[in-house]
Amino acid sequence: MFEVSQEASDRMKKFLQEQENPKPIRILTTEGGWRGLYLVMAMDDQKETDEVLTDRGVTFVVDKKLFERAKPIRIDYTHSTLGEGYVFESQLLKGKEGLFTGCRNICDTCEDG
């Protein structure tokens, strides 16, 4: 239902170690213009409405309603001609195979945009 690849996990741990006050990594949605809804990540505090997930020692939070719509979720890290970054596989992203359905980095806060 939720999985993070070894490389993605290693990069997330490095990112979190570099932060002054690390928080859980929130998985949330954002609009991507022509490509529509997609998933991104940002550090954020846990809320009452969150599902808390831990994989390979990294803690994630995701709104329970979003998690029910999106599961299973798999996060990987890719290197391609488009660059490198985190890539999501999710029920929410069905039909978008071949598009970059992820984010380049983890944002410091959900407000970073």
C-alpha cells in the first residue's frame, strides 16, 4: 500500500539530516497545468486527519481521504533525460504513465509552492 525505494529513502534521509527542524514529509496534491493533478512532498506537521506512514526509517503524513484515493503509493528516485527527481506511482496518477509524475525536491514547507 505504501513503498519507498532505497535510493529515494537515502536521498530523503540526507535532506532531513540537513534541516534545522526536520518534520514528517507530507504527500499532497497540486495542479500541474496541462498534466492535471499530481503528487508532491513537503515537510509539515502531523494533523488529526492524517495517515502516518513509515518506510525505511522515513516518516510520511498524508490526509486519510487522499491516501484512500491514491493508494497504493510508491515513491522512487529517477535519473532521466528530463533530469532527476522523485517519481510517484499511484492509483491517482493512472493514465499518466510516461509523464514526469513527481517532484524534483522536497519543499521546506507546504507553503513553498
